[in-house]
Amino acid sequence: MRSMTGLLSKEEKLKILRSLEEDLEFRYAVAGLIGISEILKRMDRFEENQEKLWEEVKSLREGQEKLWENQEKLWEEVKSLREGQEKLWE
């Protein structure tokens, strides 16, 4: 009986590694067993969410730029009103 640390012989380990390199079907089966497909699906969802967040950031930035433009227009109007009021006081 083999010990828990040596469940596979060196030859068996090499055979498994070689199979992982050469046998695509075996590689996918092992990947599925260790949960890689679930991890990849989660990564895809994270990527989609990240893209949505960047779109939201872009939208917020564009909105902020419009606010700054409108604020600048308001200051121009205030300046114009002040100048008009000063002329009235002359």
C-alpha cells in the first residue's frame, strides 16, 4: 500500500502530465473537475461588469463636462449682468 504522499509513482505523474499536454479532451475533463470552467465563467462576468462600470464612468465624465460648460455659461451671464448693472449706476 502506498503512503498518502505518494499516491502516484513518478512514471504515472509523468504520464498524466504528458496526457495533459497532448490530449485536449483529457485536459478539458481535468479542467472541468478542478473547476476551471467555473472560474473562467466568473472571470467573464467580472469582465462584463468591468466594461459596464467603465461605460458608466465615461457617461459620468461626459455629464461632468456638460455641467462645467453650463457653469461657465452661467458665470458669463453673471459677468454680463454685472457689467449691465454697473452701466446703470453710472
